[in-house]
Amino acid sequence: MAKEVTSKEENYSQWYNNLVVKADLAENSAVRGCMVIKPYGYAIWEKIQAQLDKMFKETGHQNAYFPLFIPKSFLSREAEHVEGFAKECAVVTHHRLMASPDGKGVVVDPDARLEEELIVRPTSETIIWNSYKNWIKSYRDLPILCNQWANVVRWEMRTRLFLRTAEFLWQEGHTAHATAQEAMEETMRMVNVYADFARNYMALPVVVGHKTEHERFAGALDTLCIEAMMQDGKALQAGTSHFLGQNFAKAFDVKFADKDGNLSYVWATSWGVSTRLMGALIMSHSDNNGLILPPALAPIQVVMVPIYKGQEQLDAMVEHLNIIKKELEEKGISVKIDSRDNVRSGFKFAEWELKGVPVRLVVGQRDIDNGVVEITRRDTSEKKSVEREGIACYIQKLLDEIQSNIYNKALDFRNSHTIKVDTWEEFKEKIEEGYFLLCHWDGTTETEMKIQEETKATIRCIPIDSFVNEEPGTCVYSGKPSQRRVIFAKSY
């Protein structure tokens, strides 16, 4: 099966596409730019969703659901917001079809035109804040901490499975607060939830930082993000959290009465991650043999393959493996026994390697006689014979070790591909080699755009953690004063 996957050294883009399709994660649909997420891919997304949902609820958030369709006039109320999404919106103009006059299929009924066009949800700030106007009257109604799991449509012309599709799945949090301080704290809290999830579950080292004014979410006063490095040295924005100020409250006239009876506009945040995380998971860890999934998000953590001759021996092997399976499941480990009798064991090994299952356990008659099992770990391909007694504890520790190893490998790669650059010539050279460049920038959108035009590199973020400290210098492009370095990289 690995022979069907283009090596990432030969063609990284084709390697990625091969893995998505060959590992049964997703495929292109009949609708241009949209994807079908297949059961194995969706099982990974469900693991992502379940863990994030748990983390959101632990921070006081509740799930709700808002309409897919948004009146066009709603988007017009916040000028920056509509400008930011106008070119990506799908628009519903009619509400009915009719039989074609020529008898061939159906056509849009010209008499069924909507009085006001509806926008298929590109994001939900406007429709949600229209509802919040009815929910919020007093300081007693605040804060509102809502999250929605939904699909959105952004009409992309150039698409790639998981990374950029016209329709995708995501969650979007929308919160309302009495003070700017509370809203800013919420914005920071949620970007840190994302960072925690990325590091501890996706085994993905990320940098937390602010977006530049040019790169902010449309309608936000500040955008925080988590940025990750893929194995080709490009950056991928894995999640964002926005401080919206009072922009949407003013657009929809959402005010609350404080304890003294004075009316004030509400302060807002929004934050989200999407199925783009699936792309990050693939590109940050996998190899030429297939996916490498961190155990924390693997739908199947252990696959068991019996080696047998004849149906009688197969039945005995499966019975033996079911006992081990039960021991593992009691420790919360997900297990699959591959007892198919219509494919060879070598085919099974390759298939589960391609699908990124963290641990493969193999048992033959000789292993049973010797009281051992054969264990192969996906991250290193290391194979060893392990005592059958105490196997559940051994595998539990091994899964933790694999999770840590995958993270550390990704961290080492990012660190080795992150450098400080102080001259424009070196910038142009290194940006082509796949690096995160730590550079001084003069803080102007003009310089930011010129660098992007000349190199296709963008400022991924202005780091807020220990990744970069305050360090006065001069802009790598303009030579003007700069207070700290930012991260430049090419990106997805």
C-alpha cells in the first residue's frame, strides 16, 4: 500500500492527497470544492470534537445552535465584517423549483424569488448577535458563554481536502461580557485551550500569538492564534480567538443595564477551530508509509492480528485475543481484532500502518506456547516480543510513550527549522528552504504587504509566549526601528 503513496520528498502535496484518500479519511464529492468525510476520517474528527467539547464545558461554555441562513441585511450592519466575507458568500435567492417547460428536469421558479436574499453561513456573528439582543437586558444576563458545532460555507475557488474546502465542519464560540477586561480574558483563555489541546492531544507544538492588523478576523479588534509547522516547513493556522470589542453589539444594538441602571454596549468574543485540524494532524506527523496518529486521537489505538493455519486455529487465536482485548478495554484502550480470512497478514500490517494505528499486536501459535506477544509501534516501527502477563499495563505505558515521542519529534523539527534572520538577502534565501523566520518588523501594513508580494511569506503571528522575547532591533525589510521579532513563514 505504501507503494501507492508518493513520497513526501518527491512531491509533498501529492503525498498529502494520497494519504487522505488511501487512508480512507475523505474524498472529493460531486459538488465542486466540497468533501465527503469517510467513516475513519470522521471517527478521528469525533475524537477531536469530544475532547474539545469537554474542555469547553469545563470552562463554563454551553452548546447551542443557530440558523444556517443569514439575512443579507445582517451582514451589512458591520462594515469590516461584510467586506471580509463578501467574496466568499453563497447566496440563496429563490425558495422553489418547478418542472422545466421542456420537460427535462427542474428549473428555478422565477416567481419564487425571496424578498431578501439569504447568505449561507460563512460564520455566525451576525445571526447570533441578533439573538443576543433578545437575551440580554441586564448585567444579570451576563456573561453568555455559547458554543456551536456546525458547518459553514466559504466559496473557495482552489480547494484541498481538509485544508481548504467550500464547506467544512467547525465549532464557533460566541460570548458576551459586561466589561472589556472580561472579554479580553476570555479571548486569551480560549486560545490557550486550543494550545493545550494541540500540544497534549494532537502532539502538535504550537506558537501562541497575535495576528497583525492586516491578518485579523474581519470585525475584530484583536485576533489571537495558534500556529503550527508542517513537515515541509510551512505554517498552518490551527485555531483563532477574537476580541470583537463592542462592534457587533453596536451593530445590533445589544445593551445591558448595569447595577446602577446605566445602559452600556456588551463586549464580545468569538473563537473557532475546524476540520483543518485534520490536515494539521496528517502533515505534522505522518511518513511515507502512511498516517502516524497520536494515541490520544486514534480511533483504534491497538490492532490485533492473529497468525494462523486453518479455521480451527483462527477461532482459537481470536478467543485468545479477545481475552487481551477485554484487559485493554478495561484500561480505556480502543482495540480492534483483524480476523479477516480473505487477506494475508502482510496486507493487514500494511493497511493498519497506512491508517496510523499506534500499536500492532501479533499472536501466532508459537507466541501462545511461549507466553509472549509481538508488539510493533507505528511511530518508530520498532518491533519486540513482550511477555503476555501484564500486557495491558505495558501497552498503556507504551501509548503514553508514543504520544510523547510524536510530540517531541515535531518539536525538534520545528526548533531545527526556526532561525533568526536579520538581513533581507538571508530572508529571501531561507524562506525558500522551509523555515520559520524570526525577524524584526517595523509594524506597518505597507512593509508587511511588500514582503508578502516579494516572497509569498506572511507574518504568522506576533508571539506572546517565551518563543520570542522583547528585543529591540531594525526591520529586516525597511531598516526602521522594531521592538521585537515576529514569525514569518509561507503557509497553507
